[in-house]
Amino acid sequence: MERLRKIGDVVLKMEGISLAFGGVKALADVSFEVRAHEILAIIGPNGAGKSSMLNVINGFYRPQQGSITFHGRTRKQMEPHEAATQGIARTFQNIALFKGMSTLDNIMTGRNTMMKRNLLWQALYYGPALKEEIEHRAACERIIDFLEIEAIRRAPVGKLPYGLQKRVELGRALAAEPTLLLLDEPMAGMNLEEKQDMCRFILDVNDEFGTTIVLIEHDMGVVMDISDRVVVLDYGRKIAEGTPDAVRANQTVIDAYLGVAH
Amino acid sequence: MTIPAAASAADTLPKLVLDNARRRGHRAAFREKDYGIWQQWTWQQAADEIRALACGLAALGLKRGDKLTTVGDNRPRLYWAMVATQAIGGVPVPVYQDSVAAEMGHVLAHAGVRFAVAENQEQVDKLIEIKEICPELELIVYCDSRGLKHYAQPYLKSYAEVQEMGRAFATANPDFFDATVACGQGGEVALITYTSGTTGQSKGVMLTFANLIETARNAAQLDGLGENEEMLSYLPMAWVGDIIFSLGQSYVCGFCISCPESAATVLADLREIGPTYFFAPPRIFENILTSVMIRIEDASAPKRGMFRYFMNLARRVGADILDGKPVPPADRLLYALGEALVYGPLRNVLGFSRVRLAYTAGEAIGPDIFRFYRSLGVNIKQLYGSTESSVFVTVQPDGHIKADSVGVPVPGVEIRVAESGEVMFRGPGVFHSYYKNEEATRATKTPDGWVRTGDAGFVDADGQLHIIDRAKDVGRMKSGGIFAPKYIENKLKFFPYIREAVAFGDERDFVTAFLNIDLAAVGNWAERRGLAYSGYADLAQQPVVLDLLDDCVRKVNADLASESRLADSQIRRFLVLHKELDADDGELTRTRKLRRAFVVEKYAPLAEALYSGRDRCAIETEVTFENGRKGRISAELIIRDVPAVPTLCKAG
């Protein structure tokens, strides 16, 4: 597919990341780079350390070794609030929405870090606070339009089908206007039609806003179709990296997925 | 009612727009829900938008007589595109937004369309695909640029871009627009709308400005429409009904039309707008009623009880109160209580609080559904018409509503029933001719202006018209009794569990039928019984579901047995199809009417099985998915026998 925005420089560099929970080594000396405007997929069998890697990127987990370079600044670990304010947003493998709140309110929470007025102003709901609220609402409505979820704007998300909840979660992540979007299995548990819709939205986000996307996915068809590059993890180690075609042909990857006699 | 001189001088839609901008320039003309807010344009703003677009199209070379197609959901910009085209003498050819590329290609190639205005990427993709078979298509204008940024085709332009060119053009030629609008004549062809093709390949019906404006005006006067009406424009823009309501009557009366946010939000938008004037095909009224009934079934026992009690009361006296007939004072009092507790809140939830006038047409509406709305106090009326008549032929008159008739002719229209039983009409709305189809025009329109409708019907003692069926579909049973398939199918479809039905019986000993279950209604019914199913095909063949339908068929038979002429056409065997009949597979038209000949041919083995005495039949069919891919599904269908109900005379 032809791209509107050319893939640019490295925006995120993970170097020698190791993460252990007690004796369990989740990640062992993993290094890779993410470039501006690209879609990078992280794949691997269950327990390979994919979600852990996302959690390290946005500061949920603190790696014991290694360094993270984001927008030119190198640090040992990311702080979650720092990640959020610097333009990293994410979705979760098990949907983490506020079930009792409407689609619109859930998406509004994604703009939390951008709201400047303090609690008192917001409680007064007058003057600058009102103006700010209108601006944020307008931004959320653009996302609702973009993701074609107008019909469920007022519906409590707990009552929505799974595929739509996933879309709302993507909406909330987009509300933060991220430059780097982390998607943890955005298509898990979806039927074919929902998967196709989600693929289209991911590509559209990348195209329309130029957002860099790192995603974890199990569906190989999806990974091969939409990603520019693939990083393969197995037992916490990086075993391959490259274009989808190169990775598919890689014998180590095939062994990891199909299993070999040790 | 006298019409102001200024209005009668405006004999084309573009002139009416300018006229409205002069007389009620500050009043709302169009609304569209976008980004969650109702955006509004006044008549003056709409006129300016139309002027900019018309000048832009003229600058791009659209000439008098050129065809321009519009395709997309109801959007003000597409309505403007139609009028802008007319303003410079072009002819709009609106097409159905859900038609697949091949269908659209056929229409555009036949019409020789040069320009297209498309809503979004989806429609642009289709137009690009069919450009090869439509050599005359030169330019595609799109309203919404999303996803179109890397389309490099030189023949693509954005709506805003064209309007920008138009503004520059208008500055250079300040008199152009008013002069070209003044050139328009009432007798000119205003647009070509392609029929839905119930009877094979669709035909392009040419309607003149006079057709649209006079018909719109007559009907508006009949039911007292004014500039304060509110209407939701949500039906396909290519359909003549939407053209008459959203272009004709809105421009003639000067009322505002509102376009919903998306097809999925229509019911919510309906509630927000609270229209005073509403049109919906029976199917929509049926769907709304079904959704109400499903929610009532899930409500708590006291609420259910209250609903039942007051709906029974409404069924008894509601329609009479609406018609102004005498009703006992005690019932009136109870009805007023019901109004406060049930009817008012229910109408509010449905968005019908302000409806003064609701029309339905296109198919027969179930008498129960019809009575439900009338007893709630919604003034719903049936009308009868066609594309060839600019919609209005007959309308049910206030105060004399008969559920099974379609009413009396609107002012200016005459009707007569030919010896063959076919209904014919004549009036100001009679179409100009079929585009590039002289033969069909001659076959439909007599030299003295009568139009054959192809419907069989009769006029009763009150002068009200009743429609039985398509004239060519009325057949004979071997026993000699008449067989009116649509009549039987409608009776079946009036049950909420049955979505579609196809009856067979011409030249046969007895009548049989294919049925489609209504997945929402039967699905809910099954859930309440704790019945597990995996999908449509599975649910449709469950024995309890077949029992449910068996019951419906028996009731239809009892009904038929009570009408001596139709007693022979009781349904003796039926089966439930393994897939829903679908327009994508060519089984229904885009307006969801059955394409009988096609269905009969496609499912011939099943029809044979119905008459062979077997109790099962295997079938494999091709299906088209929404994304255009094709697949095959196969199933084994169970055939059920139903006993005939003895007619009264036989029993006696």
C-alpha cells in the first residue's frame, strides 16, 4: 500500500531490556527500535513476553536492566505519567473501560491529561472551564466520527458487544492524541468482519494522524497484512526481526511456533 | 387556499430556492447532525451554497441537458447538488447508495452520466470501479475527504474545491446564476429516477418540475402542510418519495428537513428532531412496533399489566377518538388517564410526540400495526402511488380511514379500473416518459395520459381504492379459484415472526409457501424459552420454531377460509428458507420488494419438493456477503404439512 507519510527516524529505542519476576525471566536482553509513522507488530507464542514489553514501554513495569530512549532522552525506565504526557497511549488485552459510563464519557477520560483547569474550575463549569470542555468534546466527537460509533455515543459500554468495546477503547487511546500508540491484541476474540473493521481503523489512524503504532497480535494474517516490520519474541528473547515476509520465512520463527524437539 | 403570486411564478426547484431565500431567508432549511451536534443552514445560506456549487459545476463544463448523479446517505450537500445541477439546466440522476458497483454501472451507463457527486470513499471507490463501463463519466466530486487523500486520480475533486471555483466564477460572471435559473421552465425534465426494478431491469423515469411541484403542492394543501413542519429525511435519496417530500414539499412549503447522523442513528435522531410530518414504509413502523413489544416483554409485571390494560382500551376507542367519532365519556376519561401513563410517554420514546401526519406506502401495512399507531393517537395514513405518478395517487381521507383501503384520489388526480381489473390514473404528476425507452413508455402511458399501474384493485361504494395484488401476479388455481400471492404473503408477513414469504399456487392444486423468519423477533422468543441456536439457518429449522410458524399459517388459513373467493388458496405445505432473502443476492429489490420471477427460478427445486410429497429437501445456494465476496451455503430443509380449515358453507 502506498503511504501518505514516509517512515521516519527512530522515535523509541529499547536496549538490552531484561525483566524478571522473582525467578521468572519475562524478558531477557531484548533490543529493538520503533520508527516514526510505522506499524510494528510484536508476535510470539503465549508467555513470550509480548504484553510485558508493552508494559515496560509505557512504564507499567520497571525493567531490571536496559535503557529506553524516547524522543532523544535515555532513561532506565519510563514513568507512567511521563509516558502519558509525552504522547504514549495504549489499549489493553482485557478491555479496561469504565463499564457503567457511556462511550462518550469513556473517550473523554482519554483527554484527562490535557485538561488544564483545576477541580474547582471544573466543578464551577463556567467561563474558561466550559470553553475547555467544549474543545475537548469537539475532539472526542471527531474521534467518534472517525471510528463510526455515533450510534453508541450514549450507550453504557458494559452493554456493548465485545468488538465495539474494543473500538471504544481505541477511541479512548486516540483521545490522548498519541504519537505512539500501543495496542495489546486489538483483534483478540473478534469475528472476521470485526477484525476487518479494526484493521481498517488501525491503518486509517496511521494514515490520517501519522501515529506510530506498536501492536501485539496472534492472527498471522492480520500481522502480515498491516505491519511494516515484525519483532518475534520467544521465552522472553528476541528471535527475529524484519519485514513480514522475511519473518515468515525464518526457520527459527517457524520452530518457535510449531515447536521442535529439544 | 390561495397561493401567493410569487410562489406560483416559481415553476422550477431552483426558482423556489431563491424564492424561499427571499421570503424566509432567516428560517432553517436544512439540518444535519455532524460531530454530535445539529448543524443548521437557513434558506439564504442554502441558496448561497447551491449558487457556489452550480457555478463551480458550470465552470467545470456542466452544460444544459448533462446528467449528474448523486450517491450517498441523505446529506444536505447531495440535495444541494441536485438543485445546483437543475439550476444550470442539468438533470440529476440520484442512485441508491447501497447498490453494488455493477448495478450502479448499469444505471449510469444507461443515463450517460458525465458528473458524479459522491458522499464518501465508499461511493467513490464504486464510481472509480465502474468508470470503465461508463465512458461518459468525467468527474467525481466527493463530500467527505476521509481516506481519499492518496487517491491521485485527476478526475477527483472535493466538494469544497468545486464550490471555491464556483465562487471565483460567480465573481467573474455576477449575472450568470440568476440568468440561468430564470431560463428554467416548469415543463422541463427535473430529474431521472430509476425504478427499483420489481419487474426486471430498472427503468429511468423522467419527471418534470411541473410534475414534482404541482403534486407536492396539491398533497400539501390536502393535508394542510406549512412552513413550520419538521421532517426527518432518512429514506434513500434515489427514491421518488424522498424527492417529493425532501425536495418537492420542503421547497413548496418552505419547511426544514433534517438529515440523520448515520443510518444506525435514525431512531435516536427521530426522537431528537420530533418531526411533525413523517413518512415510513410499513417495514419501519413494523420494526419500531417489534422493538417496543420486545422491550415490554422484558419489563416488570406491573408495567406489563398497565401496558396491556391501556393498549386494550386504546384498541377499542383510540382510533375512534382520533377520527372524531362518538365515544362513551367513561372511556374518554380512561383514555385521558392512559394518555398520561402510557400513550404520551410511549409516543415520546418513539419520537412521535409532535407527529401531526404520518404516511406509509410501498406495501400493504398490517392491520394490527396500523391500528396500533392510530390507537396511540398517531395520525398515520396510507397512500398509494408510484414513481410514474410522482408518488401521490390516493391518500386515506381524514375521518374515514379504512385499514384495508388506500383512500381516495388526491386533488387533480382521476382513477379508473380497467376491465382487466388493472388500476389506472391520470393527473398532474404523470411522468414525462421513460428515458431511452419509448416502447416501455407506450406500454405504460396511453395517448390520452392514463397510466397503467400494473396493480389489480377495485373501488368500493365510498369511492375508496383497494389494491389486491400485482395484476400480472394474480393467477388461477387448478380448481378455478383466484390465487393472489401477494395478498397471502402479506397476511403471513403481518405476523412479527415472519419477515418474508413467497406463495406458490398458480396452476396448482393447492397453495404452498417459503417463509423467512424474523431473526430479531424469533431470536428473542427463543431466548426467552432458553432455546440455544447458532445462527439464522439453525434457528429456522428448529422444530419448535416450525411449530410457531405452523400456528401462524393455520391462523392465515382460518382467515382465508372466511373469504369465499379465497378459501381455495389456503396454505397446505410450507418450508422455512435456510437464508434470508436479500437484495445483494438479487432476491429483493433495493426497496425490499420480492423479485418473484427470480426467486421462483432460483429455488425451483424447493418449489418442486413442496409439491412432491417429500418431507425434506436439500439445497445449496450462492450468497453474496456485504463486502461483495461470494460463498456457498447448503442445508436440508424440513417441509411441514398444514391442514385446510373447512369453509363455513362446507361445514354447514
